[in-house]
Amino acid sequence: MNIGELSRLSGLPVKTIRYYSDVGLVPEAERSHANYRRYDHDSLVRLEFVRTLRELGLDIATIKRVLDRGEDLGAVAAAHAEAIGVQIRVLRLRRAALRAVSRRPAGEGPTPETLDRMTRIAQASTDERRRIVDEFFDSIFTGITDSPEAAQFTARMRGVSPDLPDDPTDAQVDAWIELAEMLREQDFRARLREMSKRSFAPDERRLVPTDMSEISWFTGHIAAHMDAGVPPGSPAAVPVVAAVLDRWGVAEADRDALVDHLTLAVDPRAERYWQLMAVINGWPPVPTTMHRWEWFLNALRAGRRPLA
């Protein structure tokens, strides 16, 4: 068959077939007396094979080695699949950076600087992610106190870092970008540093228990009344707060101190930090309870003044 017939049967342009012939991928079977290219059925089969490999992304030189030198197509395919996997990961990270930029408030960008920062965050290596987190902890804990309790807590916090897998999901990449941006917020760092100072001060009283069973009781207790529609500033909230203070052993005289403590500690970003860590590291989801603490704090504040 001539090149036009081969083009019709294969669906490839004559120009493409001619190029494949010239580079030796699909050599003609013979030449006519007028020096026109002639092809046979084997040419058609080889052309279809070349087209398939090209559609999979193999370059001309690699295809030629497979066809002419007998290189193992399986090994070539495996290597190419690995290369495509790397490309997919890079594209996924770039897409995540663009999504993060698109979610920012209209007045905050996106700017080229923002996009560049988001891209670098998304594509950060394991060591770079570790440095971002270490620098965040340094800004909070360095110079706070040299007590054994503080050192133990700091070491425990530093030991739990984002561990993004080599092939992260979209949700994990999105969580990492959000977390890295949160760690840059100076007011968040300042708040956590002040919390650390107070927590490890020698004369600091522990007004809020840290035992998880107590925290679970607290959130369940508050949830029952919140879900029943009790407003934090209503008379019905008074016995709810009283039950918590009594269980925690907090005297009425310490109410203001508890309000000050919770005003500093109740920050949705603190909870969001652990929720993002759970996504990144593949832990069980961290439930949202900060709104329970906010309700309790508002009820505490309302109780400091006479109710209407």
C-alpha cells in the first residue's frame, strides 16, 4: 500500500507517517519504481504500536530502542510509569497551591509572591517541612523555662510533626499548605508563647484539667445544654457553669482567673492545628469541640455580672 492508504487505515496524518519512516520507526517495506514509499501489513501493525507508545508519552529515541535493539518493553514501561508518577505528584502539588491561593479572601491576593510561596510550601521536601515546624516551635518554646515538665512537653510536641507521605492525597497536600500558612501567623505564635509561659510558670494554678476523661466529660456536659438551645448568657446557663466549676474545684473567687485563662486558650486555630496534623499523618479525625469551650467562656463572662 502507498502512504495515503496507510494513513487512511491508521488514522494518522501522512506527514506523521513520513516522519516516523524518516527516523526509522516505521520503515517502508519497499520503494516503487517511481521511488514512492510502499508499506505492508507489518508496517501497519508497527505503526499502531508506535502510536500507542507515543500516546503513553514515550519519546522517539526510547521507542526506537525498543523496536530496533530489542529492549525489554516491560522494563521501559515500568521506568516510564515511575517518571509519570513523579510528574503527577508535582502537578498535584501545583494544583493544591493554586487551590490554596484561590481560597484566600479577595483583598489578599493572589499575588505572584503568594503563589510562589504556596508552591514552595506545597513542594517542600521532608527536611524543609521539618525546618518549618521546628522554627515554629522555636518561636514558642525557646527561653520559656528550664523546668523538667516544660522540657518534656516541648520534646513531646516536637516529636509529633507533619509526616507527608511520598504520594500524598489531595486532602493531605491541602492540609499541609493550610498548616504551613498557619505556622507563619505571628499573632498565633504570640498567643501560644504566652500560653506556654503561663502553663509552666512556677506559681501557675491549673484551673483546667488536662486528663482526657475530664475533657470528654466537659464537652459532653456542655454539648447537652448547647444542643438543647441554652444561650450562654441566660439564667439556664448558670447551673451548667456551676456544675463545671464544682467538678474542677474552681472557687467563685477564681472565676476571673479562669476567664482570663480561657480567653487566651480558646482559639480555633489550636484545634485546627491538630485536625490538620491528623489529615497529614493519617490519624483518626480530630472532632471539633472549640465551640463548646467558646460557649462555656461566654457563660463564664455573663456570670460575672448580674443577669437581666
